[in-house]
Amino acid sequence: MKKYRLMSPGPTPVPEKVLLKMADTVIHHRTPQFQSVLKEVNEKLKRSFRTANAVHTFASSGTGAMEASVVNLLSKGDKALVINAGKFGERFGEICKAYGVDAVMYNVPWSESPDPAIVAKTLKETPGIKAVYSTLCETSTGVVSDIQAIGAVVSKTDAVLVVDAVSGLFADKMLPDEWGVDVVVSGSQKGFMLPPGLAFLSLSAKAEKLIASSNLPKFYFDLKAAIKAYGKNDTAWTPAVSLMQGLNVVLDMMLTEGLDNILSRHARLANATREAMKAIGLELYAKNPSNGVTAVRVPEGVDGSAIVKKMRDEQGVTIAGGQSELKGKIFRVAHMGYMDEYDTISAVAGIEMVLSQLGYKVQLGKGVGRAQELLK
Ligand SMILES: *Cc1c(COP(=O)(O)O)cnc(C)c1O
């Protein structure tokens, strides 16, 4: 028997208290009982997103909110600047393409963070860009973007700034209102400590103005319907009642721990992981690493997919490999959500054992010791 340890950058582990709440009786959504849950959730969502703007919730995976941020703000033939520093930035480009939006791609070399000066230059040289799509933590590379600097650039223009913070929220600091972020997109299965199934989207007044003129096709994700229902403390369609009940509990847990304390917990675990990997001679992939996930280069002569497979099948620890061109070249260990020191130490211990089985020369305990030093 092996315990199941989920250390992938989504889905992430869910606290028992939250699991139990989600096993509670499913109540009807058009009732005072559900409306009181919704009211509480909507208030706490604003606090946890650190925004004064409304945060809308959909019953979908995170990509649904990404799609909503395209189909509600833009029209056919509109120009958007898409910052593509990995798989998720690329996805914004694909969504734009699917809807006939003219996506100007800023292709950032993978492992690097986007350069705000290039964003500024592109906006200046390409008139008419209505929206800029960016990613807080690019989960595929483990890189964090300087959203504050990008916000400073975009907020001076007529364009709105959309940030995919599906994996970055709660792990990497972001102050949307202060930094000029108009739309924050997130999802339940990463830092939120919930199962997959909810997507979130916050909207600034500047972004809301674009909705009226947008002519892209939409129905479920139509924000006009969402905004109307939100105003009546209701939802346009049937909400994911059980997940919403879990969300209410999880938001209490997070606000009790404190958003800054959550950020420092992620920073501590990420730092310990990075230093432990370096201590056993491995190289980090991201030049500017997120505190949500650590991407590590697979050492020369070792089969990268075997690391992930052996970790899962023999150690019981689910980590992630690389995607697309990074397949077999990196592995990724998550710190997001319901994680503590012992999760980090277990992951490091497992990686040491697996690497040694795969023929990599590692002094067992060296990385674990380094992590313990930093976490004690
Ligand atoms: C997980 C993730 C998403 C959403 O993916 P879904 O599978 O649709 O939930 C979007 N962006 C980033 C950066 C992510 O990490």
C-alpha cells in the first residue's frame, strides 16, 4: 500500500474538512439557503482576489473563464496582444483564433518572463489593441510574470489587462486593483484547494465597458447574464452547488490563515524545493520561478518520463512532467494549495530515491537535509 500524494500543479489536494462539506446534502439553488452561501462566497471571493470588483463563478474548468475573457470583451477582427510564454499563454492565442480575434503574439522564449518593455513597444507600434492577455504563473514552465510592471504599461493605454492566475493566485502576489489588472481569471483545482470544476473571473469597470459592444458568439459564458444574476445575488444557470459549499469553507480557511501568510508558506516551500534540487546537483528551469510550482531540468542521461512514472507508481507521489517541447526534459513539483513542509520533504525524498534508481549519482538525504535546514 502507498498513500496517494498529489503534488501536481493541478489538481491539488483538498482538505478533509472541505471534502466532508461537499458530501453534505445537495440543496436547491433557488432558495434562501443557497443564496446565503452565494452571498458569503461572493464577498469572500473579492477579499481573496484582493479586488473591489465582482468575481463571477462558472461551473467549468479554468479554460472556461479564459474563453469568457475573450468572447465577452472582444469582437470579430479585434486586435489583442497575447503574451505567450508557455502552454497557457499559447492557449489564449488559440482561443482568440477560434473566435476570429486578430491575436498579435508576443512569443517569449520558454523559461523566461515577459519583458514589460516589449509589451509597451508592441502596444505603441500596433494601434487598436483592445486587450492584453497574460499569465501570472505559467504552469508549463514554472515562470512567474511581473504583472505589476505589465499593469503599469497597459493601464496607461485604452487596452484592458487580462491575467490568467489559475495557478498563480495565492502562490504569487498580485494586487489587481493597485496594479491595473482588469480581469483576473482563476480555477478551483490549484491554489484554491478544491476539486476541479469551478472557474472564476473578476471584472473591472474598464473591462465591463467592453462587454456591451462585443459581438462574438457566446451563451453559457455570456457575462451579461452573469452580471444580471450577480446583481440579484443569484446565478444565471444552475451553479455547482456542492463545490460552492466547499468553496465557502475553503475561503474561510484561507482568510483565517491570512493571504500574506499563505503567500509566505508557498514561498518557503518553493524555496526549500529549489534549494534541495540544487543541493543534489539539479538545475532549475525557470529564470524567474513562481512559488506555485518548481520546474527542474532532467539531468543528462536520465529518462525524464521515468522519473514521473516511478514517482507515481512506486512512491505514490504524483508530480508532473514537461509538456510539448519540454516533454522528458523537465519535471514539475507543485507547492500550491493544501501543502506543508512534510509534503515538500516527501517530494524531495522521493525524487532522490527515484533518481538514484535511475542511475543518477545522488547522496541520499542531501536534498532532504537542505530542505529541512530551510524549513526548520
Ligand atoms: C490549470 C491552468 C489553467 C486551466 O486549465 P483547466 O484545465 O481548464 O482548468 C489555465 N491557466 C493556467 C496557467 C493553469 O495552470
